[in-house]
Amino acid sequence: MTDHTSAYDGLLGDDSAQWAFGQDFEDPLAGVDTTLAAGVDGAALAAYCLMLGDDALVHSHRLSQWASNAPDLEEDIALANIALDLLGQARLLLARAAAADPSVVPALPAGSPVPPEDALAFFRDDADFRNVRLVEGENGDFAVTTARLLLFSTHRLALLERLRDSVDPVLAAIAAKGVKEVAYHRDHAARWCVTLARGTEESRRRMRAGLDVVWPLHHELFRTHPVEATAAEQGFGVDPAGLAADVDVLLEQVLSVGGLDRPTVPPTGPLGRGAGRDGRHTEALGRMLAEMQVVARAHPTGRW
Amino acid sequence: MTTAPAQAEEASFEATLARHDRIEPRDWMPERYRATLVRQIAQHAHSEIIGMQPEGAWITRAPSLRRKAILLAKVQDEAGHGLYLYSACETLGVSRQELTEKLIEGKQKYSSIFNYPTLSYADVGTIGWLVDGAAICNQVPLCRTSYGPYGRAMIRVCKEESFHQRQGFELLATMMRGTDAQRAMVQESVDRFWWPALMMFGPPDADSSHTAQSMAWGIKRDTNDELRQKFVDMTVPQARALGVTLPDPDLVWNDEKGGHDFTQPDWAEFRDVVSGSGPCNAQRVAHRRRAHEDGAWVREAASAFARRQQQEPQQQEAVS
């Protein structure tokens, strides 16, 4: 056991390779060429990256709230894994947004060491978040979480599969990495959806109710926002309307294996003419961000 | 009355211990050895699971995306440690379900350190540095413990704990390079956790009821006071490197004994916390109970689904 008998050795050394994530903050896009491809508008690319990054960040946050609350230890570990994957995607996407258009990054006091992706995550207000409303709702019970993860991951996998061909090499690389992760998320959600639907009477009732909670917000995933239209035109992004048919086939498969009817609840309408992609959110997001941002905002020049 | 075959089994058990070899699940073992192991491993597993709460409470408030990832991964590791350890306990014939019920009914204990609250983000670092540091001192010798499944689980646990300890130290070191407010936050946190960390090694040897038998059985390898001394001696230079003051004015190097002299923690407080009057005892157990009860319908559904799959294999193939 000589490897483990001196756990304290090296704690005071200056070998930075010993640290899990590096000793200083590392630029998540270090060494990556962030030059814009021909015909790509930096502001549109940044706005698009914020949409996908905020989806991942907000959903990750909700999933992370299951830590120490899941139905079993195995599920605690699985949900944390999914939350970590999405957090990693968010970090890269927010960094890409900041590199593509530095003007999106909130201004902080002079000399603040807060990196741009953290400034975006922790110093924007809810109206500046561009995630769909689906991902921001309270977790509800495990069936609601499962239903939300199923809808979100099925959509996101279809999106990332296409985004691998983005003319922006950074987005293409983020998508290629994300496809492997989200394929697992979708599989996990689909398995649980079927397990609950075919488990006990109670779990079946709850799974149906869970689908009813999230289904009304599912339509928003396929509404094309002007930024997404530009993204598709310029070849760096995907028009979500084009994903609807494929996603629908996959969802139908899961529902039919589970013996579940497609929910008939009506879609949640926009707020004014806008929805999540326009910064028009539900009440849940403001409360979520108040908690998420409280420490960072109390120390705008802090070093973490 | 002890029969001849039973005597032979006991002799074989004693010989295995004497050789410092491992006892394995199918080997004969005295009932008291089994019971002691179950108590110790379950307490350790429960500590991992309850330990997810004080730090997990800060996942949603972590002040950077990097820190959020580190903390979430750490709390996830703790769930994994709980899983290894409950599995080790299952090799002794006790199920995870039974142990969880004993935990939420207050019939089995967990480390008293988790009955203290986490009041600032610096506590995430201090728990990594001091609490995981103390845990490592306790746990490294257990990699050589006589019961095989426990010892092997501990090798993995210790590797990850040592990683957590470095991450905690690194968080504090980073905060100490930050603003005055951050430095004050770190010092306040260290002031609060120092004494409970010293208590983690258990009562002084003179008052420890289990130590002698556990050492004879090779379940425990060092006494509480030996481990506490080792922890203090290792922590002092780290505190200096961080630039924090340990809150003990009588903490000084003693050349003669080759270690530090230090003030004992308040053992009356320790007894109170262990017996249920700590700041967070009720909250921690209530949280575990709620999560367990809220998840019951999911676990029942998974069992029902698995049974159905076994009964209807053809139908399952058709739909998958």
C-alpha cells in the first residue's frame, strides 16, 4: 500500500500537474483557433451559442439539485454525471460566445479575475438568459425529471448530430463531444420512462403526470428564432424546426414501448410575442438564478 | 460447548490474522468480528452518504463553473464510496436496505463531523482540506484491514479522498490569493472546523471502548491519539503555506516528543454531538429519510419492472 500511505505528500509541492483541473483557471478554449469562418457573423454566433449554452447550464443546474435526493445511490451518480456533462457543454459554449462577440459579456469591476464564461453565467439577469422554458422548471418528482430529460435529450441529440457539420470548427467540435454524452442521457431517460410506465400502477400514473407537466413546453424547442434562422443560413447552426419530425419518431417509440399515450395537454403560449429564446421566462428561472449567482455576485472581484 | 471442528476454524482464523492475510466473505469468522465489521463499515458508508449533504448544499451556489463541476463530481464520488462500502457490508450478510433503515431510525451512527453546518463557500474547501484530510489519516491504515472486501474498497476510497483533499486545499489557496473578504471567509471557516476535525479521530485512547479488540482483530491499525497526532503534525505546515492561523494558541512544536503539543477539543461537545444534540443531527437524518421515502415508489417500480422482464422474456425482446 505504499502508494496510499502518504496521502499528504506533494500537497505543498509546486507540481501543478497534480491538481485535478489545473492549479489556475484554464481557458476552456485554450489552444483553439476561435477565428470566425468566412460569412459568419460574430454577434449571431455568440447569440446562438448563448441559447445552446444556457439550455445546458440551466438544465444541468436543475439536475444537480438531485444530489443527495435521488431515489437510489446509483441514480444519484447517474444524474450527477448527466449534470456534469451538460455543465461541461455550457462552459465551452459560453466561452465560445464570449470569444465570438466579447460585447455579450457583462462588465465587471476593473481588475476582476472572473473569466468571461463565468461572467456570462453568474452576472447576467434572467431576461438575458436564452434557454428554452422547458429546462428551467422546478424538478418535481422523479417522473417529471425523467420526462423533461427525455424531451430535452432527444431534441439535443438530434441537434448536436447536425451541428457536427457546423462551419464554425469550435461549435462542430463541441457538438462532436456532446453527441456521445447526450446519447447516454437519452438512453437513460428512455429506459426510466419505460421502467416507470411499466412498473407499478403508481409509477405509471406518475409517469403520465410527469409527461403532462413538461409536454406543453416541448413545442418551444422547435420554434425557429430569428437567431437560429441566421445560424442555419450562415451554416454554423441548425434550424430547430427541421428536427421536429425526427424527434417525434423517437419519442413515439419510447411512448409506445411504455404503452403510454401521447399527452393531449395544450402547448404553453408565449409571453407577449416572446419565449425563452427571447429572454421571456417562467417565474422559476429568476428564483433559480438568485440562488445560483448569490456567491459570485457578492464577490465580483473574487478569485475562485 | 466448543467442538473440535469449530476450534480448527477459529485456529485458522487466528492464523490468517497472524500472517496479516485477508479474511474473505466465505471464511469462518467469529460472530463478534462480523458484528464489529458491520458496525464499522456501515458507519463509514453512512458517513459518506450523510456527508453528501453539507457540501451538496453548495452545488447550486458554487461561484464559478469550474468549482461547480469540481464540487458536483466530489459529491458524486461520495455516493460512489457509499456504494462500495454498502457492497462490502452486503458480503457480511446485511443488505443496503436494512442499513439505510437503521440509519434513518437513528440505530446506526455516522461521522459526527457532518452534524456541523456549512455556512460559506470556504467551508467546501475546509471540508476538503481538514475533514477529508482527517478522514484520510483514519482510512489509509484501513487499506490493510483484515477483512478483504473492506480493505479493497478502502484502496479506491482513499485514492479519491486524497484527490478531494487536494482540491479543497487548492480552493482555499486560490481564495487566499483573492480579496480580503475571501481571506476572512477562509479563516473563519478554518476556525470553525478545526476542533470538529480533531474530534474525527474519536475519543482519547483511554476512553475508547472499541480500540483494543479492533486492533487485535486487525480491523483497526492505529489508536485514535496516534492518528490525531499525525494529523496535527501534517496540518501545521499546510496552514502556514496557506497563510491561515489554526485557532489554538497552545499549538507548539515539542522537540522532545518530535511532534506538536496541542489543545484537546471539547470532548463534552463531542459526546453531545454523537448522542444527537449537534447543530444539524436532526436535519441530516430527516433529509436522508425524506429522500429515501420519496424514492420508494421509484425503487418499487424498478423491482416490479425487473420481475416482469424475467417473467416475460419474449415480450421484452419484442419491444426492445
